[in-house]
Amino acid sequence: MRRFRLPGTWKVRVGYFLLSIFILFTVIGPWVAPYDPSYTGFTPDLSPSSQHLLGTTLLGQDVMSQLLVGCRETLVVSFVAGVIAVVISIIVGLTAGYVGGKTDEVLSLFIAVFLTLPGLVLLIVIISLFPQGQQANPLVIGSVVALTGWAWGAKVLRAQTLSLRNRDFVEASRIIGERRWRTIFAEIGPNLLPVLASSLVGTVLYAVSVSTVLAFLGLTPITTWNWGTMLYWAFANNAALAGEWWWLAGPCLAIALVGTSLALINFGIDEYINPRLRVGNLSNRERKRAGLSRRPKLGFTPVHRVTPVIGAPVMAGAQTGPEVLATEATASTPAPREDHP
Amino acid sequence: MNQIPANDAVVATTNGITRGEVILEATDLVRRFTAKGEGGLFAPKKTLVAVDRVSLALRAGEVVAIVGESGSGKSVLSRLLARIITPSAGTLALRGTPIDLRSRRTTAYANEVQLVLQDPFASINPVRRVGRSLERPLRIHGTPKDQVQARAYEVLESVSLTPPQQYLDRFPHELSGGQLQRVNIARGLSVRPKVLLADEPISMLDVSVRLGVLNLLRELCDAHLLAMMYITHDIASARYIADETAVMYAGQVVERGRGTVVIDAPVHPYTQLLVSSVPDPDQLTHQEHRATTANAVGFNLEGCRFSPRCPHATELCHTSEPPMVELEDGHSAKCWLVADAAQRTAVSMRPGPSSEG
């Protein structure tokens, strides 16, 4: 067995790098923040300087400190929401897809209802049901956001499970005597991972924006610091009209970068799970040199084969002859998933 | 779970299996499928009889070929024998022991009867390395961890994938169709089954590697005293490999015989049609060929199933089902043309076709 290796394209590395920075600040943010984010004693309305890297607010608070402290709540809420939503979508989607029949019809209807419900309105209603003290709890906000965000993932998972259920390898695993739950989780499961990953990424992104919007609208307590409450205060004090761009740029940029990093990581998960996308971990330049197309062509699978070392004992009787990087036509091969262009 | 000794040849003989012994016997297997009827929500459901009273005996060291066109029920038959699909009626006996068909299929049964699927590209999990797919059945069937790899090497060698180390770490998409089908067969064989059911194992392969896989199956059958069922629509390959051939049409066995007699001297009009559709290099002039299919014509459910397509069909064929008639030793056909004259008069003397259903 080869050891687990993270895919090494630049996109993925950038994604890991960005996300790890944000996760680092999620952990240490409140400790490394230069000032107390709620302290109002600085000169108001300063543009970025060495004293205040992201300037100060109209109320005389340090924006950088607010950003660092607020990172924790935003990310914790988003990941809690993402994980809960994915768990719900796995349960509902896999069951609907694998069991089928009446169960599928009922669950599909359920999914459709949640898809068409206006999420934000539902969120506002549900959030208001919680007592004031609970509304700041990341677990509570996360679960409520998950409640409106799981349906899309469930629908995609159901569709993917349906297409996998009748594949020959699923039947083959039954033939060799595999138990049902193992068939679902060990045979179908890994084939669903890219969908799960993209579903997780999508839901976390959704949760970042939704929790931000909730805070921005003042529906969650505005006294705690996250990127949403920062934007709330910025707009409440007309930062945009006053030209205080640094007040807005910080949280907006942070949200965009979190989204970018998750999307980049998703590419990598895709390549790891779908071996067809992994041309021997070659970079674009290396692929070009090897005469391989940079994008998978329809019906053609880029295949990277180990070149046999002449005289090496393992390869001594290789039937397949000297193999080099080759684009092998496998037009009749049903791809495990569509190759991403 | 029992541990499996390391040497194949020893197992095959010391387990008390003798060549020609009946390993898996099916009697009057029936499988019906119900489908939604045409014409609205409350239309009556249609019943399709995919396998209709098929009896079959698979013997150690022998290959039984099942020949038939698409939709003749041969694949369903293989899944009935593998107990992936539950029969609607009929009995199965493994080495003389009747099997309770309502009970769940057990690991022990999977250990004895293995099925090799048609499409090697689809039947091996694309995200797993070949080694994982191959080692999994061994783990399920209780091979100790330290012996799994040795056994995987052994089966890969037995299907002529050498050196085995080279294949275990590959992904399925890195192997060719022929290699994959060998892996597929190796997976079936890894648990040392007594019965191997091969569902069109060569139909998805390049013509150039078909013979190799066929020879491999034959060798494995002889070496391990496997009872093998070989399903195909290619009558030539059946003639090449089989000890016994059965021709299926619309779920029924219409002609069967030992050796090559079915293909060399076909009696049933359907078998004759199948044989004549094989291109004959000695006869290069264009042959007029009936291009009808069962789907175009439909089945006759009352009389002989083949009667709508049969060039020799008589009134009798349309109204009552012919019996299976033994012609000579081990060769029988289900056709009124060869039925005993006494039987024919007995049927035609009856007041008319029964109007049940």
C-alpha cells in the first residue's frame, strides 16, 4: 500500500495554506489580537497605519482586533453548520437513494420542501424562538443554519447513490458476501466522497454567508464579535458613505478568502478521490512536457504508468512492456464520475 | 469460519469431490417480475416470467454453457443460482443438501458459489486498488490476515497475472479489459468456490484476448474441479468450452445436450436460427437471415414460446406448449416437431386449448 499523500497541485496548496491561517486565527485570534476589540478609546476614523493595521472605527475601536477575535465565532458557527448539514444530508440522501420505493418518494418530497422554503425567513423565525442567552451560542446558530442548508446536499447525494446503486461493483460486493451496511459505506461511500466534500464546502460557505447575514441584520446578539457584527456596526455608522473602506474591507476580504480556500481544497479532494484526474501528481508544465493534455478529453483517460526499471526484479516479467506516460483510449470505460474540465 | 488450507489441488480431491459429481442442482426454478401495466395508475400489473421452470445440474469439472439472446433469462438464472435474486418457485440443492430459499443468503453459500460479472470495467470498484478488491472476499471469508496477501498472489498467478506484485497496487483504470476480467475471475476464485457462474465473461473483451480468457476458464475448471456455468450469446464459444449446452428462449430451456451435439446437430428451430446466424467462412454468399427478435414479435405465452417466430409453426404450436423430449442420450428438445406422435395426438384430441389466465 502506498502511503496517503495529499495532492500537490498549487491550487490545493494555496487552499490549505489559506484555510490553515484562518483556522490558526480561530484558535489563537483572541490572544494575538493587539487590543480589546470593544475598547473605544482610540482616535476614531483612522486609516490603516502601523499602529492600527486595519485602521480604527468611527467609535474608536481597532478593526484588526475585531477581525481576529471575530474569526473564531464565524468559523466555528460555519463548520458546525456544515458538519451537521452534511450528516443530515448523508442520512436522508443515502437512505432515499439506496432504499428507494415509497421511502424515496417521501424523503424526496421532504427534501423538495426544504429546498423551496425561503431559508432566511425560516432562520429568522427559528432564531427568535430561542431565549436571548442561547442566541449567541455557536452550536445553536450552527444547527439552525444547518437546518436550512442540508437539502441541496441531500438531493445531490441521493442522485449519486441512485446511479451507484446499480453499478456492477456494488452487485459484485454482494456476490462476495459483503454485508449490506458495508456495501453502502465501504463500496458506495468512497465514490460519494467528492460529492460529500463539495457538499461540505458548499454548506460551510453558505453558513459563512448566512451567519454573517443574520448578525448583519442584528438577529443574533450584536454585542459579540464576528464578521457579521463588524459589518453591522460598519453599516450602522455609514462607513461606506464616509469612505471608511478599511472598516468594510477587512470582514469582506476575510469571507471571500475563506470561500476561496475551501473551493481550492475541493479541487484537491476531487483529484485524490478520482484517480482519473490524478495524472501521477504532475504539474501542468510536467504534463505538457510529457505530451499529455492538460484537461481530460472526453473518452480519453490520462494514465500515468510507472516506467519499469530495466533489470529490476519486480518488473522482470512485465507483460505490458515498457510503459511510459501515455494517453490511453478507454472510450468504452464508464467513468466513475464525469471528469471535471 | 473455517480456515482454508493453502494447496488447491489437495482441497479439490480431499474434500471428497469427484469429477462429474453434481455440485449445484436447480429444479424447476421460476422467477417472475411484476411491472407496471400500461394505461394509467390502476392498470393491472403485468407479470413477466424471466425464468420459467429451469432445471439444471452443475457437475464438478464440467462446464455447462447457457446460450440465448438478450432477454432470454440467462443472466437472471445466474443470479438465481448465486442467490442474489430470490426464486419465485423451485428448489436449489448444493451438494445434495436442499437450500431454504426464503432464508438469507449466507456467507457460507457465497463461499461455495461465486459469480463473475460481464463487464470487468464496471464490476471492480474504481476508487480502490485492485489489491483491496481482491483481498476483501478473503477477509470476509475468514482468511487470517497474515495469509491474505499470499493467497492474493496465488490467485493472481493462477489467472496468469504475473508477477502479482505488479497488479495489486494498480487502480482498475490502469489495467486493460483482459487483465481486469482476469482480476474479476481471480476475485471469484480467491475464496475457493465449488461453483463458478460466469455471466458473459468474454463479451466485453477485445476479440484478441477472448480465447485466452476462455482457455483460462477451462483450465481452472479442470484444475480445481469447479462446477462452471458459462453464459453466452456467442454459440461458437459455447461449442468451444462446454461439456453440456443448454439453449434458452424466453426463460425456458428449449434444447440441451451433452458435448457439441446441440450446435452440430440442432433440432429446435430456435437453435437452428442461432447456429445459422454465426457467419460461416466456408459459405461466403450472402445468406438470407430472419432478423426478427423476440421483442419485435412478442412471446406466445400459451403455446410454444417460439411459435411466433418459428418457420415451421403449426396450429398445435400456437395453442399448447410442447414437452421436453429426449431424442438420444443426453440430447433433448422442447419442440412439437420432434415430439412423439403419440403425444401430439393426445394433445390434439383434447377439446381445445385451456383457457386459464
